[in-house]
Amino acid sequence: MAEIVTQKPVSATLHSLTHVDGLPSSYARENTRPEPAVLNATKSYSLDSLPLELALGKNVSLDHLSDTVSRYSSTGLIRRLLNNHGAILFKGLGLKNATEFSQFATAFGWLPHEDIGNPVRRTVLAHNVATANEGPNTQPVYPHNEFGLSPHYPAYVFFYALSAPETGGETPINSSIKLYERLEEEIPEFLTALEEKGVRYQLFFPNRPREDVSSPGTSVFQSYGKAVLDTDDTETARSKIEAEIRRLPTATWQWENQSSENPLGDLRVFQKLPAIRLHEQTGKKAFFNNIISRYLNAKNNQTLDPPYLNKEGAYQPPALYADGSPIPHEYLEKAVQIVEETRSLVSWTAGDVLLLDNHAIQHGREPWTGDRKLLASLWDESKQSK
Ligand SMILES: [Fe+2]
């Protein structure tokens, strides 16, 4: 690979982080043998800077980079960096396509995450690599944990810029752990209510042809119909779809709009879940959920209050407490304010990769102009990296 360093390396290399700004010596324990720097810290940082930025060294091939991150992951270094920072931005990697991104992400040694009931359409492009949310460029994606509205969510999320936007298009990230801590200081009664009641989400999946890509959302067949054959009758299709939904033990569902033109019907799935979950690696509590994104979407669509119907008459409520009672808007406004105060905006250069500890970090998307293409790769924890 040609030299692809885009940022001037600074003196702090990954294996000398122990000497910089109070970072723990445990960062460097397994990585002290002399070697040309593969990844360099790009700027001064503190123990919890968000994200930690690392840039590729000079003349490092993709194979060498992959071997290095594989070792950093298996020795626990990546995990320790994530425990402190929550997110790592790999700059100047120069990855040219989905296949190269896949090789890089696979090198960390984690297990591919299987989507179950994904409400957002993604197109698969390489091993465990798909397009990120394909929504329109004018529409922000509000802060959320990936699959925070499901009991089945990935431990790690990579984003890769196949092409960068002309303007905007940043990925905002904020700490779910810090958000919990700030809410505990400022409105502990909200956290008490959340812990006691949990939250309820609803997701609507229209019955559309499997190949329909007219909306960024998914349909019944795209989300839950992978076992359904074109030759299956309605009852068989429905039972296969329900078997797939049952894989999420917290889900309930109902079929709607059944008619002679739509014998299967559209599907509405409900999830009752905790909104606060323990971040195992640090033992800290995290505000892990999709409450804020649901709230801001409902606010945008003027569906914050009963009967929660948008202009087209569709039921689009914010997240509710699991007993069906509303979450007070002032609590959610405070949460939005804290996110805005604590978030970082990640700007994209083509070839860069952002790695998130999904449990610890929420992400979103800013509107953009130009040809922004982000790919995503989702992974579960492997036994070795725990
Ligand atoms: Fe997401």
C-alpha cells in the first residue's frame, strides 16, 4: 500500500501512551517492543477525550495494520482504550472499499452481529459490512444506542467513510455513561422512574414486497421474513415471521390492516425494555436506549401527545414508560440538553473508520450535502475479548 498518512504523526505512539498526560501504564503493558509506529495519537488528549484519535503510520500495509489491531484487540489494549474513551477514530487508513473495511473490522476478532427485526434498511456489501442508515441527507438521525430498542444489540459498531460529504454529515457521539451520571445529578427522579418502570417502544413494519426500497425503513419481510418462501401460504408465512419475532423474548406484536389485498397484514412490534443497563467492563450504569431519538422524532412530527398520530394518521408515539404512561417532556428536554453539552462531532474524511463501544456511546447523524456514503459493521463480544 502506498503511504497514506494524512496527518502529521505526533510524538505519542500507541505503545508509548503510558508517558502521556496521565494515561495509565496498563495501556502499554503488552506493546512495548520497539517497532515502527503503526498507529499514532494525533493530538493531545485527556483520559476521557471523545473520541481517541489514532492515525496510521507511514508505509503501513493493510495486512500489517490488520495484524496490529488484531494483536491490540487480543491483548485487551483496544478494550482498555474503549473503557476510557468509548470511541476510537482511526484517521488516514485510506481504506478504499467495503472489502478493505471488512478486513480491517474483522481483524479485531469479534463475532459478527446478526440483525433481528431491524427497522432500518441496510444493503450488505462485504463480509459483515452493510450500508449505514440509508435515510435522506436532509434528515438528522438523533442520538441513540444501536438497537437500543431491542434486547439484542451489538457490542461494537464501526462506521467507515467510503466517501465524505461536502458539508455537514458529521457523526455526533456522546457518552451514555456520562449522560446517566449527569441525569443522576440533575433529575434523579427520572432515573428512579425509568429503573422502576422501564420503557416501551413500538415499531411498525408495513407489508411491502421484499425488494421494495422506496423508504429507508424496512418491511415485514425485510425485517422478519428471511425464512419465508415465495411459495408459502399466508398462514405459513405468518408463523415463520412470528417465530423470528419470538427470538426477541421481550417482544409482543399485533397484525393490522388485514384485507383481501393484504391478507398477511402489516406488523406492529412492541418492546418493553430497561432504559438503564450496566456497562459490564466498567461496572458503571449507562443510559442505554433510544428514548431521546424517539422523543425528537415525535417532536419533529408533532406526535408527542396522545393520540400520537402524524399528519398521515400514522401512530408515531415517543417512547413511553412500559406501563404506557408518558415520560414527562421536561425530563427529555434536559437529557437532550446534556447530550448537546457533552457530545463530540466526528467529521469524515474518506477512508476513516470510527469504532464505538455501543453500550457506552450514543451516535447520530447530521444532515449533509455532497456524496456522503457511510458503511457500518456490527459485532458481538467474543469470549476472548471480555
Ligand atoms: Fe444507528
